[in-house]
Amino acid sequence: FKAGETVDDKGTPDPSDDEIAGTYTVSIPDFIEAAGAEEEPVIYDVVAKDVLIAYNTNLTVTVSYENTLKQTDNAAATVGYELQANPQSSSSLTAVSSGDTILTVPAGTPEQATTTQIAAILTAAPVYSGVYTNTVTFTVSVA
């Protein structure tokens, strides 16, 4: 099996009836370090490449997260943050909500890598010193 292989072209030149053994690679950051409210954020890339999916479908990447970081040794101590991204239609980072799509790749461009950038910014200063964490979930789907 190789990327780009058509499993069954149904004997026609029309790609809409082809069965494709779809493959893709999506790279996400291992972690996202939140910048202080007045600091320049660290930018991380989310990259989709080698996207071979069925005709007339899209690969999408959405994010889900809580907008608070919790202190590792005292979960009651929290600090708010905002997740930002620059979907392909934008050249600058803007706030994204949990459940928003941050990347879309249409079928038909398997040689092209598609990138969006993501960052996190604290909305307030932490009251207590320490390490604060939480999870951002990236969901990849093809439909």
C-alpha cells in the first residue's frame, strides 16, 4: 500500500466514485506554553501533509479545551488563558473557542502541506507560583 493508491476506480475516469485507501499525517505540538498577558506568545505549528482522502471530502482539525490552567499540586488554584490560532484565511492569531476548527484541507492536494499556527496567552497573572497545566485535545476527522 502506498499513499496515493486508488483501491477501486470503478472502471470510470470520474474520481467521485473511486474508493481511496486514505492516509494523512497531522503533526501537533507536544505541549503549548502559555505566555503572560503582556508577553509575545510562543507560536506552535499544526501541520497536515500527505493528505490523501476521498473525492469531495475535507480533513479538519478542531480543538477542545477548558480555558483555565490548574496548578499541579493544588487544583483549586487556577489561571485563565486564551487559545489563539490563525486558520488559513487569517494572517494573524485570533482567539478560538473550544470546538472550533483550526485547519481544513480539501481532497485533491496530497503533495501540499497545510499549516496553521497556535498559541496560548494567560488572561491574568497567577496568584500562586507553581506549575499550571491542562490539556488541549486536537480532533482530526475526514468528512
